[in-house]
Amino acid sequence: MPFSRRQFLSGSTAILTSPLPELSRLLAQTPAQSPPQTAFTPIRRTVGYFTGQGGTIGWHIGKSSIIVVDSQFAATARLCLDGINERSSGRRIDRLVNTHHHGDHTGGNGVFEPVVGKILAHANVPKLQREAAARTAQSGRPGQPPAAEPVVAGATYEKVWREEFEDEVLNLKYYGPAHTSGDSVVTFEKADVVHMGDLVFNRRHPFIDRPAGASVANWIRVLEQTVRDHGGKTVYIHGHSSPQFGVTGGKADLLYMRDYLSALLEFVQGELKAGKSRDAIVKVTEPLKGFPDHGPLIERVLAPVCDELEAK
């Protein structure tokens, strides 16, 4: 039975709505079902995106260079690599970028590693990736074989990485903690296409990874600064998207995400000021006012915001 887009989206929702320990376990698993429906979609010049299972993969396939952004899980990484090889006559991939450490963005690193010149990420990502793998190993079932050591970036940067190729310019920038403490905004300068990783969950509740250093307050600033640093015609690739909305968009989508996070922060702040307990707040299920597309509020977004505000 083929793996439909509806099944994929349903499975992704199950992963994204799990508690953190369960999330770590789910993200570390290679999907056991039949191969998911995948697609290569061009955007502009030599840049496009690949959809399969997990965070959206970005790609640049030029005449003299190949760059891939994120690697999903091992099964879809193999399908992505096969498609890239078909489009490039099997040329070596110059760079694989990890936008952050989560398993649905790095789980396929081992598939790409033998054919990639360099894996790049923010300096915090390898440590976060190893810590997540260790937590997964500790929560594994007795008798299971030990999990493989994660394949992490061999090249890292602190603030900005800019690298010129003959047919594209790759730019990575770290604006500070947001979805995690290692999120890169990845720009293909010539194509004017930006991969946002999980800094954008388009019209769906995001995962806010507090143990990995997430900050909703700074996430808002990151989105604003990203829009300021790019033009009005920039195309943004989102890490995840609601089925009714696109995987790509413009600056309006980033500002909508900013407004959602601002409203979420203000809502929880108001509940705390009203004297409500954390336990009561995380059980709220009404939709966030002004953001009906996201559906009812869920503990996965309310709990980390409570923790962030109470930590001040």
C-alpha cells in the first residue's frame, strides 16, 4: 500500500505532538512503513526543496556545486540522494547543512556522509545532537541493540558562515536561541531563497525545545531580523507546514509566525498574572485568539512558554 501525503502528515503530527522523551524516541526511529511519497520541487534558479518524511530538505544542484540542507530520516535521505544523483550524474555533494539537531533533520546524515565534502552546522548542534541521542539510548527498551553514534557536523560556525561557489553563494547565520539554541538561517544568495529549518512551522503549533535552549521571546526577534536582512521577493522554505498551507512562502509567513508566537507569549503571561497555575494553563484547549488555523491550544506549546516565563 503506498504511503500517501495524508498518512505522512498524520504521522508527522503524531511525532510533533508527543512529550519530549517520547519525541526523542520517535525522531530517532527510521520509519518502518513502505517508502513515503516524495517529491523534488524547483523554486528558483538552481534551488528547490524535497518533501518526504520529516523536516523539508532544501537543495541547490548547479553545474559546478551541490548543496543540501537537512537530511530527514535515513529512508527518505536515501530517496533524496538517489534523486540528486539522477539530476547531477552522481557528482559529489559539496555541502550538507543541518539547520539544527533534531532527528527529522539530521537522521539521514549517515546516508549523505560518504558522498559529502563537508557537513555544516552551528557550533551548538553537534553537542545537542549527541545529548539527544544519549537520551534516546537511555530510554530504549531492554535487550535492544545500542543506537548508532549520530553523524554530526564536522565543520561549525559561531555567528556567520559564508562560502562562495561558482554558481551559488551559501550563507548561514545564527541569530541566537529560538526553536533551539542552534538554529541556522540558510540563504542561497544568488537564488534569493532561504531555508528556515524549524524556525517556521507554517500555520501549525511549533515544537519549542526548552531543554535544548529554546527561547520564544528571542524567536520573535529572530524572525523580525531575518525579514529585515532579506528582500521583498525572497522565497522562504519552511521546516514544517499545515496541510492547507505551503512549504514555501514570503515574508508575510514569517511575520505571521512572529505574531503567533507573540500572541502565545502574551496569552500565557496573562494567565500567569491572573494567578492561574502552570497545571491549569497547560490544560487550556481553546484556540489562540486570532489564529484559528492552528486549532486548539496544546500542552506542547503552553508548557515551554510557562517554563520560560517562570524562569525569568
